[in-house]
Amino acid sequence: MKKIEAIIKPFKLEDVKEALVENGIAGMTVSDVKGYGRQQGHSELYRGAEYVVDFLAKIKIEVIVNDEDVDATLNVIVEAAKTGKIGDGKIFVTPVEEVVRIRTEQRGSEAV
């Protein structure tokens, strides 16, 4: 199994969620996060004073999938989240050693 973490623009959350559900992803965790990459933040005016916003609002989606579903899931996320502009986000894939559903005590793929 693999954990897929996607950092995306907030307004793309619904598109990504719908695409994942349509492709059989049963559950996900969504978090509001802040960060920056190549965008390096931006300047804004507030009451006549300029200040720098170093960290930009992003959304992190986490899903656990079986190894054979990784490529398809990545493609779904990329297609749904992509705007073609800087700051579209990143996706990270890491191995998952074990999953346990607390309610039923199921383990492994059954718990996903």
C-alpha cells in the first residue's frame, strides 16, 4: 500500500474530491495547510501598509491506495488539480507498512 499526499490550490478541492470518488477512492483526509514553493509568497496592502505573505493557503489531501492503484490515482489528481500555472502543487507517494481499522480491527487492504 502507498500513501498519496497531494498539496493543491484550495479552489481545486471539490474537483479533486469528485474525481477521486468517481474513480473508486472511498476515503480521504483533507487538511488546511500553508506553505510556499517557487511562488515565494507575495505582497499585499492592508490599511495602506505593504506586507509580505510568506505562506500561502493550500489544501493537503491524503489517501491510501493499493500499490496497483497508485499510477491511476496520481493521474486522476493531476488532471483534476492542474491549472497550468505556478503553485498548482505537488504530490508525494510514500510506503504504508500497516493499516488498522479501529472499529473492526481489520488490517491491511481490508482496512482501507
